[in-house]
Amino acid sequence: MGIAEIVAGSVLILASLVIILVVLAQDSKDDGLTSAIGGGYNSSFYEGNKGRTKDAKLSRFTKVSAVLLFVVTLALNIISSFSK
């Protein structure tokens, strides 16, 4: 095992842990029965600034971490196939 494989494996483990923690930190998006009865639409200040909330930032961070996990996994497979 080369240095690149060890570093990539460590990044995979770290990215996996980050995804788990960020997903657990997000609020549930299930509105339940209130959404079914009332239609689920609320035009409040919170809804207008949804991209700046903590949940939106966590969602964006989850997407970035997932892409990083995917790219590093592909790179690790390519590196390990050339080292054999």
C-alpha cells in the first residue's frame, strides 16, 4: 500500500464521518399532518430567506461532502488498479 492509498483511505473515512454527523445535525423536513391539511405553504420571512438558514448550509455541506466522497473513492480505485 502506497502513501497515496493511505491518504485517500483516511480522507474517505473522514468524509464518511462528516456526512454522518451533518445528516444527523439536520432538522427533519417532514411536516406531518399539518402540511397535508394546510397545503404546506407558508410565505413567511423564514421561507423567503431559506438559503441562509443553518439547515440550508448543512444541506449544502452534505452535498459537497458526498461529492468529495465519490471523487476520492474513484481516485482510490484508479490508484489501486495501477499499483497492482
